Amino acid sequence: MNHLDHQDYADEAEAAQRGEAWSQAATLWRRAADVLRANTPHTPETFDRYAKYQAAAGECDRQGRIHTTLERIAQTTLTIPTLRERKSDRLDFHEIGIWGLKRALLAAYEAGRDEAK
């Protein structure tokens, strides 16, 4: 049976972050923290690393919320179906009016303000 240690999960979490797979990355960071806590002697370094893993999970959750909000704004305000790059000019470039851009920017500003509360 092949057991993964906390560093294996942390490495996978970093890869998921690079791919902007925020939910997956957050889950992997939390798994790294759980494995660390369960299988490592409790030292100040362990507590620091555990806190780092938990903070990274929280940041991934935050990035996921931002991505979801921006995707929703793009869909509802600009009628752009996705913000994912699809490597096609026809799918990745959209012509929008300045009024649509203004509405989208205002929606993003308000979402940021609401998140800060």
C-alpha cells in the first residue's frame, strides 16, 4: 500500500493552484494539513507548516470565490459563456460595448466591496 505524506499532498496542491483548480487545491492543502497533524511529531515547525497549509487552503477558497464571481459577471453582464481560455479566436475574443464593460466593472467593484465587509 502506497501512503502519501503531507509533502506529496502539498506538491499536488501547488500543481492544482498553477492550473487554477482552486477547489481541488484547497482540498489538497487541507489533506496535507490533516496528514501532517496525524503523522508528524508536534513541534513548532509542524505547527508553522500546518498553519501554512491551512492559510493556503483559505487563499484557494478566496481565489475560487473570485473566479466564480468574475465568471458570473461575464455570463450575466457580458453574455460571455466562460472565462476559460479555449484557444480559438472565435471563442476567446468577444466584442462588447463600452456600456457593457462599464456594467461589468461596476459589478466587479461591488462584489469586491461586498467581499471586504
